[in-house]
Amino acid sequence: MKARQRLEDASFGPEALKAMVQAFDQAWSVVSGNISQGTSETARLRLANALLSVATDDSRDVGVLKREALEVMALSYYAVPSDNPTDREGAVQRVT
């Protein structure tokens, strides 16, 4: 799987990588039921990218990594402008 490989190829120490992979698996179990089969690989890559954005080489707390990655992933969905012109007035402002 591309998402798991992206994590394993990252430049982190072995303990940080172990925590990141565990956090990824736990976070995926939270969101996977809400993701359609056709978009699951894209969603897994988004989750891996979110996890990489919050991880440091000192990362060891699986729960913190999981929570922060899920927060980043959720915020990324709100940061995408709506394709529906009728939704633009009520759209959430883009986070930069």
C-alpha cells in the first residue's frame, strides 16, 4: 500500500516510525467506515500526509499522533473550496 510505504520511507528514527505506523492504523480504523471503496487509497494517502505533517523524530505517543493527524485530515476537507456555486456563500473560509 502506498500510504504505509510513504510512512515507512520517511526519515524518522525507528521508535518514531513504529509509533507513526500504529497511529496510522488506529486513525484509519476510525475513518475507514466513512470512506468509499473507490477513494480509500486517496484517503489513506491524505491520512499519511497528515500524519507526516505532525510527526517529529521525538514522536512516541500514538494517541497524540492519531488525534493530531485526524484533526489535520479533517481540516483539509474544510479547506477545499466547494464545487457547488450555491454553497459558496456559506462555505468555510480556506485555512492557510
